[in-house]
Amino acid sequence: MSLRALMQGPLPVTAPLVLNPLMARMVEVAGFPAGYLGGGATGYQKVALEANLNLTEMCQAALDIRAVSSLPLILDGACGYGDPMHMHRTIGMVEAAGFAAIEIEDQLVPKRAHHHVGIEHMIPIELMAAKVREAVAARRHPDFLIIGRTNAMRASDMDDAFRRGEAYRKAGADVLLLSMAHRPEQLRAIAARLGGPLMYLAGRGGLAGHGMSLKDLGALGYAIVADPSTPLLAAYVAWKKVYADLAEAPRRRARDGREGQGLIDSEGGFAPLPKPPP
């Protein structure tokens, strides 16, 4: 089923972060209907930043994922990898790679990294609206979604974010995303002013402690809820611990005379390390 069709359901489409084929398979097994290939998380896993990424490597990631999974993928397409005229190349490649949607934001190209310290390099409304129009014109499959994103909530104010959302929808965006809005009153105000379909990017931990359920968000017109960071943050904690355990296990077991015992038990689980001597 296409992402556009999934959006017609009673609840928002939930799309957790997916960076590789293994994560895609795990997301499918967990029962999620879609995945989100995040730019920020992709940059972090490459020990770089989103500003260092290019269209080709994002499309290659999608090809790797789509080789083993039919999960609809949403691409965090940064600034669209160019100006309005470049959207024809961007959309053509993104569709060919098998993405179901692209999210394009209204920041300067080449993308800066200053947003990591709270500084947004915004482009004029008219320029971003032109990008959206060209993206829509370049689309070949009617089910492919164009998501217009603005970061004006942090860069200026909510009124500017509203004006930008209205302009991007008029330019043809299928879905609007006003990022940096997390408080329930903000999400309600966005829905009241702009209407659906909307997309929400959850903060760390997903909807936990957010104060609004998927049903609440769906009733407001939020059709997609994506989590761009929690899986990577959780994986980082797990990797850090297991590598520390792997490094410590031989030393500790040598001290305790148990050199032959591995970190993995006979059933494939993690064997508990013996407690260090007092």
C-alpha cells in the first residue's frame, strides 16, 4: 500500500528512523507501516553532519533498504539539494530510488551546520515556494508525496511559520511540517491555522511524555508522525556498553581464571560478566 493511501487511515502513519536494511527489517517486524531516512541521523552515523551529505548517498541508502524491504520510506531531503531548477534532478533520482516521499526544508543551499547551535539560515518564502512548485512539476508518480517543511518556528516566530506553511501548500505541497513545534498548544494552533494533512517530527523518546496520543494528533490533521532520532540514540547507548563489555570481558575473566568463557551465552544472549573482586 502506498504512503498516500496509508495516510487515509484513522491514525497517523508512524515512521521511525531507518538507516539501513537491518533497521528496516526490524521496523517491519515491529509492525510499523513506514520508515524515515533522517538526514541528521545519517550524518551522525557517518561521524559527520547532515550538511556533508549528498543526494547520491541518500538514494544509495534507499536502494540498499528497498532491496530487502517494501517499507514505504520518507526521505529527509534537507534543502532539496539545490535551487528550484535542481528539483527536477532531485525528484527524479528520489523516485527512482524507491522513496515514497521527500521532505524539503527552507534553509540555505549548501546546507549550513549552524542549526546545531540554534541558528537557522532561512531562504525567502518565494524561493522555497518555487522549489515546491518545481518538485511537484517534476513528480512522475501521483502517489509520491512532497512534504514542505519550515524551520521558522525557531528562526523567527509562529506567524512567519504560518505564512510559510500557507505559501508552500499553495505551491502544491501535499503535507506540511512545521518543525521545532512540540508543545500540545503549538500543535493545536498549527492545525487550527493550516489544517491537514500535517506531519509531526517527534523529539527524543517519541511520543512518550508528550501529552498527546496518536488519536489526538490524527484528530487534528496530523497524517504522519516520524521519529528521527530515538532509535539511533538508543543504539548508541547499547553499542557503547557492549563494546566496553567486550573489551573488559577478557581482562576480567583472565583475572578470575575463566579465560574460555565468551560474552555470548549458549542461547545467543549476553552472558553476565562475573562481578569484579572486592
